[in-house]
Amino acid sequence: MRTYLICPTCGSDDIVKNGLTRRARQNHKCRDCGRQFVEDAQWKPSDRPTDPSTFKLIDLMLLERIPLAGISRVLSIVPVLLLDNVPRRRFHYVIFVCQ
């Protein structure tokens, strides 16, 4: 019995096998959008942080000059999602410190 896979990006069921990952897991590719994915990913990144306490913790870590890689690792947030908020917050700190 074949299990049917659905693309996590576009929802299409037109999926083909696309070799193995370096961890020897089957890699798949969507023919519609071209996304590559593994059926059961071991690590799934969290969505955008929406909790105000998470933003407050990010602010404190930035004030302590903890690198973005460290913040993303501790809070299990993808670094790209973390970068969306950093420039605005750094500008806020510059204004706050100078006043």
C-alpha cells in the first residue's frame, strides 16, 4: 500500500522521489512548486513568535549582545524570522539609549 504525500507548501499531491538526504532519508520533490522536503522532518521550526514575552526576551538578549544564532537556537526560532524584527528593534535601542 502506497502512502500519499502532500506538498507542505502548495498542497499538491504530484510528488516524486528525489534521492536521499545526507542522513539517508528519502527526499521528495513537488512537481508543481519545486519544493524539496522529507516526509517526516525531524526538526520542525516554529512559526513567528507572537507572544509578547518572547519579544521581551529577544529584546533582553539583544541588549546583552547575544548573537542572533544563539537567540534562534535557544528560542527555537528560524534565524530568518528573527531577522525580520531586529533592525526595527536596534533602531529603537539607539533612540532609547541616546535620550
